[in-house]
Amino acid sequence: MKINHTKGKYYLDKSQETPPSFWLDSTPKTNYPSLAGDISVDVAVIGGGMAGISTAYLLAQEGLKVAVLETDRIVQGTTAYTTAKLTSQHGLIYDKILRQMGGEKARQYAEANESAIDFVAKLVEQEKIDCDFTRQPAYIYAQQNKTIKKLEREMKAAQHCGIDAHYVTELDLPLAIKGALRFEQQAQFHPRKYLLALARKIEEKGGHIFEQTKAVDIRGGGPFIVLTQQGSKVKADYVVMASHYPFNILPGLYVSKIYQEREYAVVVKAKELFPGGMYINAEEPARSLRGLPTPDGERILIVGEKHRTGHGKNLTEHYKNLMEFAQRLFTVEEFPYHWSTQDCTTLDEVPYIGQISRSKPNLLIATGFRKWGMTQGTAAALIIRDRIIKGYSPWQEVYNPSRPISLNFAASFAANSSLLAFDLTAGKLMKGKEVYSLSPGQAVIANMDGRRVGLYMDPEANLHRVDTTCPHLGCEVQWNDAERSWDCPCHGSRYDVDGNPLEGPTLKPLEKI
């Protein structure tokens, strides 16, 4: 949808299609082949985003035969809609890990992410990758007095973990704050420029990248057989699931331990120069800012307004809120881009990286990066490389997918399970409208002969009809007016207006009516 401007106000024109993210718009499209026929490799990597491409690159560098399987096009999913910060500053996380998991695991988390930043910095220099990489300080700021103590505890925890963090009372942004933490030697970059360069290096080392190749099942216990939707098979000694959200029901009840959230982004052309640095607030609603170099000059990227996928109404309001926030800080001339993204979060907010289970040690997973997938995805690649090549990573325990649960985790698990049950039940009880009217760009859930049907009228007044039952586990999808999609509130699957999958874990489309 296009952002229009009238009398000093900006609004979304729902009759227009949503533009691509800046990361997609500023880089060429890829055209790797789909898999035709069966192959055998050392490692099959499912997913072509930050974690998947980084993992395949590292393993190819070690001399292993690697194949990347991507459902659509590589670096076109969540990685193409990121804020693209490379930072170990992940909100108020260190004090939380310290209290719930202990000092050693908090230190592992810090070392993994600091090492990930340094790895990208060295690789960019070594391979001469032009990806707008710059070192920047990262700030987390508080605007309420009650948050100051949390910042102070976070500073002590971060310093305990070896991070160069200190307290400041002012920012270069025109924001009234009570205090902030500054993490030194963090970074930002252009993720697609970086990863498309790594993809070329994978091929140079004899690796394979297969696009439009959807993995639908994994069989065996090592070696594994990865089945694709086209019928081709990949035999591999190791399988790495870097597909954002696990695409099948795995040991460990991962569907009950991961939830998905959406977040929104606007790019700002302002009269003022951005002062540098990367910023995020400690309170809600979330507000994240960074500078954005473009061919037309530097812009400002503002991200925030998170909510669980499939929840909420009038989702275009989230863009409006970000635009109003931008106008309070800057003299806005234009909003050239806007987009939304989807992130997986674990119940204790620490990703799952490593072996799926003890019974299948060569089946590895990397998911649950929350809002920090650029750094965590790189850390995942380093951990998985070490697990495969050396049999051990110094950071494996904090990210262990089978880690022991705490009392807080147990409470979160119960709450999440209750919410899933509520969403499933409430959706089934919600009846469609008997009487309705539609204009172009609008959708409604209607009752057609006792059946719950999602109707959408496109800008040309064509009507699109789908059954609203998500084929993943049977929840009822809800309309997302900001992205023109049908979103599942239970596990975060998303579908276009014709029912075709946009986001996993679903493997099947909605039924067309």
C-alpha cells in the first residue's frame, strides 16, 4: 500500500499494493535453479536466510558438500525485512539470563553475539564485501523513572558478561530520556548485499543452492532423507533446519515453545541528518531507530509496534503510529518505504540452536531469534559449524534446544498453551457475517451455507474466496489489513488472498472456495 500525503498528514492508500522493503528494492533478484532429481551431500541446510546461508558458507569453507534448500528465493524472507542491526544489545536480556540460567550461560550468550559481530566485520574486510557495514554504538533508553533500575541491573549484568556497556543520561536524538545504556563497537549493514556475496562463495566452494524447492519431510535418523514438494530427495549425513519456524512437528513440542510476532517498519526522508548510532527503547510500544544509507542519501529506519501474529484489528494503525512518532522527532519530507516482518520467539527469549534431541544428534535447528536474527543467525552458524566439525561449541549450553526448564519457563509454557487453546476454540466459535458489503481492498469473514469463508475484494473488484481453517493444526485465520493476508493466531502461518502460504510452519494452502 502506498503512503499518501495530504495537508501535513500521511496515510496508507489501501487500493495500492505494498511496496518491497528497501533491502529487496536495492539489490538484484536471484535465480538459482530448483532441485531436479535426487542428490547426496554431507549437509542439507533448509532455509536460505541469515542463519542458513551463513551456516552453508562456513561448512563449505570446511570442505563439506553442502546443499541449501529454499522454498522461495534466498534472502527474501524475514532477513529481507529486518532492521539489520548487528548487536549484542537485545533489550533487557542479560539480567534475565543471569537470574534464570546463571552467570556462565549469560556469559556464553554475550560471547556468542559479540563474536558474531566480529566475525561479520572480519569477513566483510577479508572478502571485500560492499554491504554498507559500519561500526555503531547501540543504545537502549528509558523514558520512565520506573525503568531506570532495570537499566542499572542490565548494565551490571552486561559488564559481568564482558560487554563494553556504560550508562549515559543524554542521546543525540531529540528524545527526552531518563537514562540509557550504550554498548560500544556494535554494527549495522545491508543484509542482502552481504548474504548474496556469501551465496556466490558457497557455489565457488562446490556447494549447491536450490530455490523454489520446498522441503516437506525429513526421514531417517542419520543419514537423513529430505523429501521435497517436487518429489526430489536429498540424502545427507546432517540436516540443519534454519527455516525460521520448524516446518514439521518435531520432538520437543516446539510448536508450544515458540510463538510468532509481527513488527512494522517505515523509512523516513527527513530534513535533519541522523546523528548516528542505533537506538531502541526499554518500554512499550517498541521504537527502534538507525540510519539507512541509500543511493539517494541517508534515510532513517524506524521499527516497532509488535504484536502476536493473527491478533489485533486495524493493523494499518501500526504504520500510522510509527509515522506520527517520526513526525514528532524529525521534519519529515517523505516515507519512501514501509514494510512488516515476522519473528519467532522462544518462551525464555533465548533461541534454540543445536541438536533437536539426543536421539537425533545430527538433526540441528536454529530458530527463535526474536528481533535479533542478524547477530543470532550468525552465532547459530558458528555454533552449528563447531558442532559438526569439532563436536562441541563453547556456547552450546545456553542455546541448547533441550535445556532444562525454569519455573518462569514453565509458567510461560502454560500461559502460551492456554492462549493457543483459546485461539483455537474462539476461532471455531466465531461465526461469519450473514450480511456484509465489500469495497475494493476490503475483506470479511462470511457465513456461506454454514461454512466460515474469507472473502477479499481486490482493487479490480475481483472476489477471492478461501476456507478460513488453517491446514497446519486447524486454527481459524484472521484478516490482516496492513499486509492483505490471512494470518493464523495459533502458530503464525500466513496466506495470501488466494490461500497460498506466505509464512510457515504451514506446508499446505488454504482451501479455495
